[in-house]
Amino acid sequence: MIKKALVALSAFTLISTTLSGCAGGSVDGHDELHFSDGWVRVSEFSDHVDGMTGAFATIENHTDHDVTLVGGSAEIAKMVEVHEVVMMDGEMKMQAKDGGILIKAGESVTLEPGGLHVMLMGLKEAILEGDEVTLTLDFDGYDDQTFTWPAKASLSGDEKYEPKK
Ligand SMILES: [Cu+2]
């Protein structure tokens, strides 16, 4: 009887961890990355097919070590890259961010239009407002995480893309 109760208890613990707001690999709920406000920009400003768009979120690092967002993958895109926006020849341009996006222990990073973002490139279909987009983010120092985020319109952050030579 006692053994059965223990099994039931640990199953409950597992479920409550899964249901918490944090997506993470830790049981105590503190030693993890916390993702909030994830969304993907509709592809209105791309070519719709074979176009590109950005994915955005706030990532809080509640672990005791630095974590780096290095890339990702998505069914809807041929390629997923980590990008930054830089001023180049008087214009805001985006480019792949060397070394990825560092999220220091105890700190947070906001991915947003006009700033750091995850780029979905080579879209296989248009992303329309109200769509749900599933993507996986790859980290150094943390388990890869898969999300389904809503697609929303945004009028800002339409930078030119400058592929690295
Ligand atoms: Cu970009």
C-alpha cells in the first residue's frame, strides 16, 4: 500500500511540474529557463512562400549557469537562425548572430522586432494571423525546447536581411 501511494505522489509531482508556466527540464521549478510571450510574426512582409519571418519571446535564465540560444528548427521553415539587428550604412539590417544569443545566469533576454530574434527562413507556406507555429529552439547549456506560438502581425522590425559573405 505504501509503495502504491509513493508512486501516485511522484506521478502527481511530474504533472504539476509540466503544468507550471515554465518549460524546463528541472523538477524543482527553479533551475530552468522560463519562456514568456512567445509569438511568430506573420509573413506578410516576406514573399509568403520561400519567405522569412521572426519568432520572439522573453527568456529568463533561472539556472546557475549561462545558456546560449544557438539556433533551432521548424517544420514550416527550411532553416532557423539566431539573428541580431545592426546599423549598417545608415540602415537597420539583420544578420546571423555569431556565437548565438547569450542569456547569462539570473538574467533575461527579450527577443523582439528590431532587436535580437529567431529567424525562420525559407518558409514553406505563408504564416497568417491566428496560425500556430511549432518550432524548436536549440541551446548550449540547456535542453532543446519545442514551442507552439501564435502568429501575430507586427508593423515594426521589417529590417533588411544581409546574408553573411
Ligand atoms: Cu532576421
